[in-house]
Amino acid sequence: MSIKVILLIATTLYHAIACQIENRQTRPGQLIDIGGYRLHLCIAGKGNPTIVLDHSLGGVEGYFLIEELAKLSQVCIYDRAGYGWSDLSPHSRTSEQIARELDALLTQAKIKPPYILIGNSFGSYNVRLYASLFPQKVAGIVLTDGLHETEMLKMPIPLKALKLFFISGFVMSVLGSILGIIRLLRICGIFERLKPELRNFSPNSLNWVKRSFCRSKHWMTMSQEMMNLEISGHQVSAANDLGAIPIVSIKASSFFRPSFWTRFIPLKNANQLREKMHVELETLSTDFLQIEANESGHFVWLDRPDTLVKAVRILLNKINP
């Protein structure tokens, strides 16, 4: 047996044991049954309205923000089905299904409306649909470098190719997580090397986030959400008139911060698409405000979390003057 095979077996066994140990450790929140499967919900802070955050595609970044948001009001961070501590869902991973699961979760947890919804990236689809389905429960919305389906559904060929590249990477990561390779990269500090801003957050929140990426279900769900992105886009087209619901939309400076590796992706196309999407987002509500996240890439919650907190403050001042 070669040394490579022995190392692979050892890494896989270590990962399996580490997962079992982590599963016995205390979760930051509670698991709530919404009909045969459970979603993880973490609640912090006090106040009204409750802030509810829906993550980006494949993200569980809300844990990075929970401490600051909890200073403003009660905040709920939840893991969509398949991420974090949540179970896999038997249903398709589309925005409408996600919005209905969120409502079932909040209802079962007895979290009373109204809510301020935060939608990061793909999460913007989900919170818009939620507001369309349950308008009486929504006091305001924050869109963090949000998407708009009109432009997403006619994405240019270079960006469609990039999307397929990402999906193939997610599928490969399913195998990498099963074999323990993702965990090995975690131990080597690859997350912080790829995104140094991660070092700005508490060790607890960082561990909660990285834990999810070591699970194969995380990457499976991420792939499903990405492959269903067009279906979600068609679904959210029904949520283009949200009346007078206050919306604060955060616009990042660029999709990715320019660097050596961004030379190999169609960054210009991505930024042109973003510009058009932000124009479309302005028509969602009669009470709409756009703010800039200067020197930030698409991952505003990492690059400029203060801007996201500022957006919530703006809404709270509108709701509770």
C-alpha cells in the first residue's frame, strides 16, 4: 500500500472521528422540526422587530454578524436546510421552498413578526419572495449586493461558463469533504489565507462557519441551489412590487476585489451585470435607499460588515423613530 493511500485513509478516518466529536459539542442554537426535518436556529439579543438573516449561496456567514446585530435588536441566524447543523431537506432547493421553510421555522419557534429581513447575495431572492408571500410579517428588508432575476436569467456566455465551473468545483468538494481533505485544508488555515478578513471575527463564529464547509451535505446543497438558480429566478419574478416596504440595498464596489487570480475570470462581465441588477433593484419598493460599501467585494459581510449594520440601523430608525 502506497504512502499516498495510507495518508488518504488516515485523513478520512480522522475526519470521521472529528465529525463525531463536533456533533457531540454544544450547538449555538436549537434544532426545530418543520415537518420531518429540522432546521437550526440561533437567537440572540432583545428587541423588536426581530432581525432575520438569510445567507448567501453556500454561506453561513450570519454567525459573523450575530454579535453586532444583537446590540440593535433580537436577531435570528438560521442554517438553510443542508447547511450547518440543519438537516437535509427532502424538497428542491429553490427560493420559494426556502422562503416557506423559513416561515415554518419562525412559526414553530414562536418568533413573532414583524421582521427585518437581511438577504445576502442569493439570500436576496429568498427574502424578496418571503416578503411577497407574507407581506404583513415584514417591516423592512436589507439586500446585501443583491441579485435581480431579469439580468441573471439572460446571463452572458462567459458568466454561464463561470457558473458551470463553480458547480463542478462544488461537486468535487463533496468528495473532498467526504475524504476529509476540506478538514485538512481547514487545519492548514487555507480559509484565512484565501480571505484574511476572517481573522477579524471571533474564534467561536469562525469555527461554526468552517464546521459546515467540512460536511459533504454543505457542498451537495450548494450545488443544488446553484443548479436551481434559474428556477429561483423565475419564482422571484413574482416579487417585483413590494409596495412601500422599506428596502436598504447595499452595493459593493466590485464583484471581486481585483487581484492576480481575478485576471482569469470575466470580472468585467460580472461587474456590468451587477450594475444592471442594482438599477433593477431600485424599482422593488417606493421606499428604497441604496448605500455604497466602499472598497468591498461581493462578500460585504466580510469586507465591510459595518455597512450591513448601518443598513439595519437605518431601517430601525424608520420603523422605531
